[in-house]
Amino acid sequence: MNIPHTDLIRLGWNEWFEERAESDSADILARVVAVDRNSLLVMDQNRTFRAKMAGSYRHQHHLLQELPCVGDWVYVEKDETEKLGLVHTLLERRTHLRRKSAGESIDHQMIAANIDYVLIVQSCHGDFNLKRLERYLVMVQEGGAEPCILLAKTDLVEPEVLASQVAEIRSAGITAPVLTLSNVTLEGVEEFNRTLLPTKTYCFVGSSGVGKSTIINQLLGKEMLLTGDLSETGEGMHTTVRRELIILENGALVIDNPGMREFGILGSKNGVRDSFTDITKLASGCRYSDCSHTNEPICVVRDAVKSGTMSQEHYDNYIKLSGESKFNQMSYTEKRRKRK
């Protein structure tokens, strides 16, 4: 790779960012490691230091999604006499992971940026939920990263239960890689470790207590991230309180995430389409090119449900996520219009 900022490659820098970098900027290029309210923790090729947003940037950017998040690349003005760096510019994001803000607010909440792979973690014991998995996949596909499903705590279920869960994922038309592991028996851990590549960024998402921090600690070989005690059901307690970018010994970069109770979808038409590929392929046979698969005549998607070749639950979740995305996008567009 022949790019000027070779000293940043280990932090995830590549030719895509180099093409969009400011060639005449005197500021330092750095990657956001963590966000603590109005303060950023950033890392350049030499060190990790604190920074804050310049007042001019905040004045010009009012939307939550326009503010730096973990994984972003920023230009930082750093005077050695000052304790804090000053962020003036946010580089274009190659990929992103975002959701609708929690509650009634209609806005995007950035989770992470410039990630290569999103690891969707579900516990085989008590947490496995195909509808929630499809919801995560929509968000990942919409942001441009590659999804990978990680079924954890396999030691808490019988082999036939695990096999049925994998079969259920495949029967829903989900083609993303599925990995399984147990941090107790260590089964599957070595195989998972081999999938993590140097300079690539991996973001862990999932519900509270599914073992995301435990998995990362296993990768680090030490208790860097706090983990909670197991509950009476064998599930973990929520412990992660902030998102943080960590570099593993093999050079891979990982981002841990607090568990998310609410996971709203906003403006994810392409994400829905790319996540439900089986329905997308069938839709080409419908009478209308813009068929909603609800009331139109000659709808092969509804015919597949009637014939039993597609499950009612899978279809219902597709309709629900499509409607939610469309409704929230309309509300978001109206909100933006009122701001102008």
C-alpha cells in the first residue's frame, strides 16, 4: 500500500481515507478512541491524548450524527503547551453503525464509524432471538460494514439446541458467517481469534450480559474490560458503560459496546433490502416493481408465505422493519425541514 500516512495504517488508515485527506492541513490526523460527554480520547501514531471540539465546528454542526464518535478520523490542532487538542475537521466516514435515538426523539445516534466488521453477539442460552438478529443485520447492512454472527455461551445449551439455532438462522435466508464459542470450555475461541485480521476494525454489538466484554478480555488475555457476575440463569450482568476502541496484540482493532435495550431503525431502506435477500429476490416476480407485499395482487412474497415456503414470522418481521424505517424516515425528514 503506497500511501503517505503509512504510520497510521496500524490504526485502520487505508487508501480510501488517503484519497479524502486534506493534503495541505497542518493539523494532526488522529482516530477517536472514546467519547466522554464533551471530551474525546484520540490516538495518533505516537500517543493517546484528550481533545475537544472547536467552537466553530459545533456552531456549524448541530445534528448528533455530525459529531465525532468512536472510530472516526479527525484533524486535531495540538499545541504541546496545551493539555487538550482542538478538533476542527471530521473526515468522511467509510462505514458507520447507527440507530434511531432512544425514546421518542427522531434522530440518528452514532454508535461507531469506519468499522470493517460488526460482530452481532447473542447468547445461545436465553438471549437467542431471530427477530432481534434481523433487526441488527438491517442496521449493519445499511451502514456498509460486513456482519458476522457470534453465538456465545455454547456450554450452557445442548449441541442439538445450538444446531437448531444455526438452522433457524439459515432458514431465514441469512447468509452472514455464523461462529460459535464458549469462554468456559474455550471451544471455538481459537477459530474465532483466527478470523480477526490486523488493521481491521471489529465492532461488538448485542444485548446486555451476552458476554461481549468477556470475549474481548479473552482476546486481550487480561481483564481490561469490567465484566459482571453471572445471574442465577447463567447470563451475565451489563457492565460496559462506554464505547472504546482497543488494539489487540495481533493488530486487530475492536470496539466494545454497552448493551442496547432499544434499537430503533431510521432510514434503512437499503439495509432492509440487503438483509432480507430471500424476499428481495422473490420480489422481482411481483406484478408491481414497488410492491409493498401487503395488499397488491400477484405478490409472490405473500404466495410464498401461503404455501409455507416462507415462515409467517419472517415475513411479519420484514413488514414491521420496513414500516418502522419508512415511518421514522418521514418523521426525521419533517424534523430536518422544520430546522431549516
